[in-house]
Amino acid sequence: YKNSQIADNKNRGFIMKNFNTVKGSISKLFNFRANAIKLGTDFDNDLGLDSLDKMELIGHVEKEFNIVFSDDQIMSMRTVGDMVRYVNMNRLEQKGNKSVFLDRLRASLMNKKTR
């Protein structure tokens, strides 16, 4: 129990760090208050980003994390939470981490696609 709790806390910290970095990028690029940006914030409806804005943000985040989003990831990215999930997944894959956490993350993304 203790080891899984430690792993969950580590994963939570990893997710929050990535979320705060993405949030900071949005705030910096588009002059939004960082505390107004939540995981459920929609790029189109809440932030009013057009496709060029989104591509600028994607490029910035890819550079920030040294990752590359797949075309499928880019096409299905609608919210800040979507972007953070893809950042998490790409970073974990980069590290070669084949953890239960990564499996859960993939399953959550697959469930979202089938809705």
C-alpha cells in the first residue's frame, strides 16, 4: 500500500508540474491569467484560440518539453487537460516508463476517443 501511495503521489506531482508548465505557456503566449486556466478549459470556447494560435501553442509546448505530438493527438486536442494528458504520455514514453500509470493514461485517452 505504501509503495503504491508513493507512486501515486509522484505521478500526481509529475502531472501538476506539466499542467503548470502548459498553463504558464498559455498565460505567457496569450496574456491569460494563469489561475483562470483549468484542466477543463477549452481552447476554442473558453480561450478563443483559432487554429494558428493552437499551432503556436503546440509548437511552444513541444519545444518546452522536447516532445512531438502526433497528428492524431493534435486533431483531438480540445482542452488544456487533453494537452496535459498528451504531454504526460509523451514524456513517460520518452523515459521508457511502462508503468501502470501510463497504461491508465492510455486507457483514459482511448475512452475519450470512443465517446
